[in-house]
Amino acid sequence: MRIGFVGLGAMGQAMALRLLDRGHELVVHNRTRARAEPLLAAGARFAGTPAEAASDTEVVFSMVADDAALEAIVTGEAGIAAGLPSGGLHVSSSTVSVRLTRDLAALHESLGRRFLSAPVLGRPPAARDGTLFVLTAGSETAKASAAPILADLGQRVFPLGDDPTAAALLKLSLNFLIFSTIEQMGEVFALNEKNGTPPKAVFDVLVNSFFGAPVHRNYGRLMVERSFENPGAPLSLAAKDTRLLLEAGEALNVALPMGSLVRDRLLASMARGDESLDFASLSDRAREDAGLPTG
């Protein structure tokens, strides 16, 4: 299948390479062309604008960092919505706000295009080997059109109805569960380290007893090894996601007290200059509170 792909950061590049591996023909665009070079070397074609990437493809994917970036590549004469042919499908895999998701769905409908919200769970290595989890929300025809491609990207696809905002909000919610789990593990590691049990020993008990889920294994290992320098996703994106979660809670009159705590931990980390580190580094705030070194 001929697929457009716009946004070639760590996740987007990994997803696009996976689609090339699965035999799809790709037309790619990124604001910085250098990020496209590995894909061009693997056989992809470069498009000068998002509209061009969308114009000669059956489906176009987008994977960008935030609301501003997604709005920039979708709207306007050079945007995806303008470039898509009538009935064309835009699959948005970015983690963005409920508000923007609603607005973009309405924009596509007004132009006679289709829009599918399809954010993903997993880090770039999972994208590269096709083991992501994918949330989808949109029309049944949009989900059916995207299904063969999403099957190449993920080990399971979770359909969430026809309202695209359902997938956007659940993705923010699941990211919040990851961040709050990191906070909990950070506190547990710090408490037990102060009592003489090193984090590695605590981690061994956790993942080999009742806490063996990927979120405990993967992020707990990063915390024990203090491997924060080559982020799967930077702390700044975690702060963005938590802000969007709290905005959604306010709009729905749902109190999220743990969300406020995580937001403050992330802001404190950014104030210390950690915004480019892996978001597992937010666990250092618990270490600081315990008087433990973070260097």
C-alpha cells in the first residue's frame, strides 16, 4: 500500500521504517529533511510539504510532538487536510489534546476527508519491531481502511468507538498511569535505599512477584540503571501530556489530584534542567526529597 508519513522524530521514524520493512511504499515528510535520510536510503520518497505527502497516497499518518506541531502540518494550503484526496484518510498517532482532536475531526469531515485518532503505546524499539499497542477511534470505514497497516505496526489494536476524542483521552490517561507508576516506584526505591536495600534488589523483588508488568520492568530498569540520557520520550513531553490530562479533567469536572502531583514533579524536574532526559528521571525528585544523590 502507498502510505504518506509526516513527522519523523524517534517514534515516527521507527514506525515508518517498520512499514517499509512490511513492504509498503512510503512518501515521507519532516520539517528537517535529515531525519528522513534513513528512510530515503531504505526506499522512501521525500515530499516537500505535508500536503504533497498526502496527495498521492491512500492513507497518510502523522506522528508529531504536540498540538502546535500537529495543527501546523494539518491545516493551511500545505497541510495534510488540503492535500488528501476526497475520501482520503488521515491517521493521527500523536498524543495530543481532546480539543484539537475534536477540531481536526470536524475539519476533515467538512472537507470530505476521513480522520482516525490512533495513538500508540510503546517506545521506539516496539515501533521498530511492530509490537506497539494501538488505540483507534473514528468511523468504521476509517478503522477498516487503516486496519491492515495498523496490524503491521502493533501487536493489538483496541477500537474505542466512533468519537476520535475517546482515543486521545485514553492515551493521555494511560500515559498518566505510567508517570504515576514511576513516581510510586521512585518513592519506594528511595525509602528502601535509605534503609540499606539498594534499588536493584527492590526491583528484583518487584518484577519477580506481583509487579511484573512492562511499565514496572521497563521504567524500573531505567531508574535502577539511571539510564536517562537517550530518551524514548523526553520529560518535556510527559509534562505536556500531564497538562493536557488536567485540562481534560477540568473540562469534564473530574478532579485529578494525583495528576496535579505528577504535574508538579515534572515541573520541578524541568526547573532543574532535566527536560531532555527520559521521563523516568522524574523519579529523581523522590531521591532528592530523601536526601539521596541524583548525579
